Amino acid sequence: MNFKELKEIITNYATIVSEQEGVELRSVEIYPGGRGLIVRIFIDKEGGVTIKDCEHFSRDIEAILDVEDPINSSYTLEVSSPGLDRPLKDKRDFLRNIGRNVQITTKEKIADRTFFIGKILEAGDDWVRIEIYNPKIKGIKKKEKTELLFIPFNKILKAQIYIG
């Protein structure tokens, strides 16, 4: 079984557990480690994930993996939250973080740039609108030197919460 198939199987199990535990499955990663595979599962929920959430999820998914035995070698299971500087991947991620600062790198230039730091104002089905500080605007008070930008999701190379 290849990594893609194994990831799909584990993602299906993790989806079931996430529904039971009341958390959101963010991603499943599988890659070779020092002694077998590393299976890393990221979960999230409104208000943030606690250590208890990770413990419960880990215990439940481990029970399924032990019974179903889809991994033919030894493995290390890690269950975690995506972290404070988590990547933003879709509309749901941007909606959840309205009002927070974000760092976005685009595939091509928008307003003559490919790198932006700004506050998320809203998100649509295929775009996000951010407010960025623009020191290049002349003759306007510092507090008012902002620019509103619409960035299509298909133009985003990387986006994450900005901590700085």
C-alpha cells in the first residue's frame, strides 16, 4: 500500500473520530521517520484544542488503528492542534479568523506585490478581503494609510496567521 492510499484510509478513520469527539479534522500527514512511519493528525475546534481533546482523539484513533491494522510497520502517532501560526487554506479558515492579522504570499502580483500583511475583513466563496497598512499613501494621517484588497483564493500560494 502506498502513502496516498494509507493517508486516505487513516483520514477516513480520523473523520469518524473527529465527528465523535466534536472536533474538526484539519489534516493528516504520513512520512517516514527514524523507526517506521510518523502519522501526524491535526485537529481544531472553535475556541481552540486542549490537551484533553488531543488525548481523547489519540486514544480513539489508536484503538481503530490497532483493530484495523492498516499500517504494516511500526509507527508513531501524533495528534496536535495546527498552532497559532496555522496555515489558512479555505473560506472556512478565513471566516474563522476575521479580525486577525494574516500574512499572504500570492502566486502572481496583486497591486504590484506578492506579499501582504493585513487584517482579514471578510471572505467569500473564492476570495478574501484584507485591510493592509500602506505607508506609500502620501498626505494622509498614519492611522488612515490603509488599503483594502480582494485576493482570490486561487492566487494564494501561502497564507497563515501573522504573529508579530
